[in-house]
Amino acid sequence: MLFEEKKWTYSELLREATRIAGILQREYHIRVGDRIFILLENSPEYIFLIHATLLLHAVIVPVSPRGTAREIRERIHTFRPILIVTSTQWTRMLRTTEDSLPTMLSIDELFQECDTAPSDCHVVAFRSENIFSIMSTSGTSGKPKAVPLTCANFEASALGSAANLGIEKDDVWLCILPLHHVGGLAIVLRSVLYGTAVSLVEKFDTSKLISTLRDHRVRLVSVVPTMLHRLMREEENFDGEYLPRLRAILLGGAPASQRILLEAQRRSLPVFTTYGLTEGSSQITTMPYDESDRTDTNSGFPLQGTELSIRNSNFEMLPAREPGTIWIRGAMVMRGYLTEDGKGYSSKGFRDGWFETGDVGYLNGNGSLVVQSRREDVIITGGENVYPTEVEAILEGSNLVKDSCVVGIPDDEWGQLLCAVIVPSTDAVTIPILEKYCRDYLAGFKIPRAWKFVSQLPKTVSGKIIRFEVQKLFGHVL
């Protein structure tokens, strides 16, 4: 692993992971299946902790530290962890907001204990069918759903990716995606299976990223369209000539505009468009670079071991070029959402072994996938999922707003720009007042970037908001 000026071999990584695992066993009594709630930014210590849980067959519950205290507490109660590992700042915030929390320690405290701890632990026999991580993904109501993924799920995903991209002994995969996202976690796990290196980046910074790509001799990198757009806009040296070792840029997480793809082609950047989802352990389809048509946003072919079909509402398979719901099947797909008691699996979304993604698309005649729209109403801004109903509920839960509608508008940089149309409760309501209120209840990426005030929202006779009419208020014409 590479991080800034430091590097660790796999034997050194094992030593660090073993020390942490020993502490988790002896001091915190972590056993097989116990859940560890991780609330951290990217760091080498985070990766050490991931590997320590692998040694113990504990379960990591990685959650974004960008949320509000209210959102974090909600996820803690949903996932019922035994232990919370987070930053010193979050430890203080959570301890002051609620007493009835599991055992909590900061990552600094954990590594202070490591300094004097023996380098041993009782390693649990490996079983690939054990749950390794529980990822948090919101439903259309905004309530988090628990996506359990096993080691076998990640292994199947890694094998499918390797069959598509190949493995080269000097591969270095840059991990700039957050480790609480399935895309970031998948990079760490597949690199161990491949025996190749990971270059870890704490956060996205264009100028620093360019030097990291060069200094760490990076060969593969996964990005969302917002990142690619910023890199090409702000860095003249981000091109194939300056970075000749770069053999693959996996572009996913949100639809990419044709403009971005054409600019990447002009710069001779090896962009591979992809489609994936948390429930499928990351990648599901990828378009090989030499087969990509840079004039469209084709998401590519199913990875080896993955089956994909397009079906109508009667579960009937549709012919090529006819849009329908995307269904997937394979060893990389979760076995089901965890039930509310956390003890079983829900069959919701499954039929005859197939999982309904909720996304809409069609297959070309050659079997490649074109994704037309993501899950119903979800807005993907900067690679983050925002569910309008969650934001609307917060707005309408105040005494500032009578009615609201949140929509996404296409944007080259963000993928979609979060916009809100509201019916204010009084003339005294202003945009700064609304933004201040939102900051107390919503993560920053969930706060609308554009606002409009209206006397009433466009609705059908039955009272349902007409979202495409709301989008027109921001100049977006379908």
C-alpha cells in the first residue's frame, strides 16, 4: 500500500492488522459476526482496520463521516454495532448528543493501544460465505437499507473485473473513492486477491492527485464523472501523454455526459465506462476501452460470472433496444437485504434468483448495456445518492415550508445539480434561512444548490407533484 510518502508491504500490512485484531479480541471482545461501525475518512489506519476485521471474521459497517449527528445516530440504531471506531471529533460529538450508544473509541485511541500491544491474535478460520460488510444504502423513502456483502461476493466481483481488465504484476490501483462506498472498499479487497498495490488518497484534490498518479506510478483508477470533469478542467497535464503508465480509468457511479467522454478521448485517456451498484459488490458491466464508442454513454458488457437481463413489469425478457428494468444475477449479488431485526434476509427485489436493480435501460444488439435512468427519483450528485423524499421531509418538517419538491438537473461537473422548489410559509423565508436550517439536519451534499419560490407546485388532478414540470422551472427541457 502507498500513501503519500509512505509504503507498506503485505507482510507489514499483516503485522499491523494482527496487532489491531488482537486488541479488538482482548480489550473489546470482538467475535465472529460482531459489527464494527466505522465512521472515518480514507487513511492507512482505515485499511489496517479493514484487514483486522477480516482476520476475526467480524463485520464492518462503513458509514460516511459527512453526515449530520442525526443521520449518524439513525444508522447506529439501524445497524446495531458492538463497537464504533471514528475520529476524535466524532467521538466528542456523539458522546455529547446521546448516552445510549455502543462502546466507542477514536482511531487515535486504538492505535495508541497498538503501540504497546503484542502482535498476535486468534485468527478465525476463513469462511467466504460469512458476511464481511454491511453497506448503507437509502430506499426511496430515505430510510437506510442494510446491504450485507460476503467475502465471496467481493471475490466474484474481483474475478469478473480481472477477466475484463487483466492483471499485471506492476499494477497500482489508485483508491480515491471513499472506503465507505462499495467502489472504494472493492479496490482494497480486489488488490489483495490480485497481489497488487493500492495507492490510497485521503481526499480529492486535483493538483495533488496528478502528482500522486505520477509518483506512485498508478496504472488504474476509479472515478465518478464529477472527478473526471474537474481533473480535465483544472489540470492541463491530465492526459495520456503525461501519464503513459495509466492503463484504465473506470468511470462510474453516475451517468457521464457525452461532452466529458469526448474530451477524455481528445486527451487520449483510457476511460472505461461502467455500471454498478452496492447490492452487486460494485461493477456489473464495463465497456472495454478498445470497443468503446465515445459518442454515447454505453455502460458496457456484463462482467464474467454476471448475468443481466432487461424485463417488463410482468418479468418477461425484452428484446434488444427495448427499454425496461435492469435485473442481475451472479455470485457477486447480495443474498438479500438484512431484515429489520438484523437476523435474516429479505427477499424484497428478488425473483427466481434474479435481483431487480430498479434502474431502467436496454441492451444493444451486441449485448452491451445502456442505462437510461437510475433508481426511481434518485439524484446522483458528485457520485453521492440523494433521495428527494428525504430532503423534502426535512424541509416540510420545519415551519418555513408549506410544500416542496426536490429535483436533479443535468450538470457537467456534478452529474446532476440538486434543486428545490418550495412554497414558503411566510414572506420572511429566504434562501440563507433555508440553507442554515438544512445544515442542521442534512449532510452538505444533500443541501439544494439552487432554489425557487412559488405559490403552488404543479400537480396532477390526484395531487401528485409533476416532477418534470418542476425541472422546467430551472430551464431543463426533457
